[in-house]
Amino acid sequence: MQILLAEDDDGVAAALLEVLYDHGHVTRRVTHGRDVLTYHRSSDLLLLDLGLPDIDGLDVLRSLRAVSDMSVVVLTARGDERSVVRGLRLGADDYLVKPVRLAELLARIEAVTRRGAAKSAPAASRIRAGDVEVDLDARRVQVGGADVELTTKEFDILAVLAARAGTAVSREQVLDEVWGDAHHGVSRSLDVHLTQLRAKLSRPELLTTIRGFGYRFGDDAASGPADCGDDAASGPTDFGDDAVSGPTD
């Protein structure tokens, strides 16, 4: 598994990197919250400390959830009830308070990973809403049985929305998945491509803008998979008691 470790304490990080390596995980360590938002796309799971030097971990989590549904395990010394509740409500898959026993940490990682795999599979490769069919694998779009030619970016935008047909997708997530970031520098480009995409599909009712949030392709009643038949740690860290501890965030 590709793990992203956000931890600014060198002792804690070294201990975690060692145990994760010993259990077959490839881990990238970062020390700042901004790095989480840069490198999350190449990782399967994030281990997130809340006491990061530049951005509070809860704010990192909030920003991450606007663009990604990757698995997140909070690993922090901040164990007050308010922080735990906020972390889980902001989208953490699990919340562990330091010191944590390594066997428990590994078990929690495995459990979160299993839930993530069950949630994401199987994914339909062809999605239909009304008479619009999107073949994600072939990068082909048909409206009323006729092919519609889209540019690369137009199809990429449609693919992000169609893969979550009937579900609201934030504007930030579309920007992140199509352009690789969610900054305002490319926001206008998204507007232009959406206008062109709506015109080419000629089905404005199937590509809805949700004011103040984002977009939805199709709706719960009209959209779904096409019928494809059969294709269908403190520093220095003490491991004497098999635990990772750290300074209070």
C-alpha cells in the first residue's frame, strides 16, 4: 500500500516509517499540511497528525475531503472529545490517540483499507443517464445512439461526474481530478469547458449546477450503470512497550 505520513516529529516519523516498511507498505513522509494536499493523489491512505507546523490537521482534513475520498487515519496526541468528534465529522475514517500500540495501528489501517476497497468496487465502466451513455474505458460518449466528439478535458470533466452519477461532486474535486489542483487559477477554464460540454450533449437537465457546491450528472432515478450483460510515537520514540507516542499537539 502507498501510505502518506504527515508527521513533523522526527522520532515518531522514524518509528512509523520503520514499522510500515517492515509490513510491506511504501510510505512517503511529509512534515507540513500543504504537502498533504500536494502528494495525496499518489497515496492510498493518509496517516495524519493534527499538530502540523503550518496548517492545523483538522483544516488539512477539511481541505482534503473537498477533493479526495482517500482513506484517512488521524494519529495524534490530541485526545479531547471535541477534537475526536470534529475529526470524524470532517471525514476521518479512524481516529487514534498517541501513544498507540503498533499492532493496533496496523490492524486499524487494514480495517480502513478493507472498508475503502468495499466502497469503491466494483466500478461501472459504462454509465447511462437518459439517452446519454458514457463509456469510461473507451472514452466514448453517445447521445441518442450517436457519437459525440469531446475534447480531452471535456471528457475528463464528464468522466469525473459520470463516475459518481446521481451524486453531488464538489467543484474543488473536479478541478483536482482534471487539472491536478483546486486553485482559482484554473477555475475559469472549468466554466468554459462545462459550457462547451453542455452544448455538445444538448441535455442541460442531465448536467446540473448545485449553487455554492458543484455539479451532478443525471439524477438518482435516471442514472446508473449501463446494462453490459456478461461484461457486466515521543522523541526519541520508546518501543519498549510496543507503542508510538509523541508530544502533545
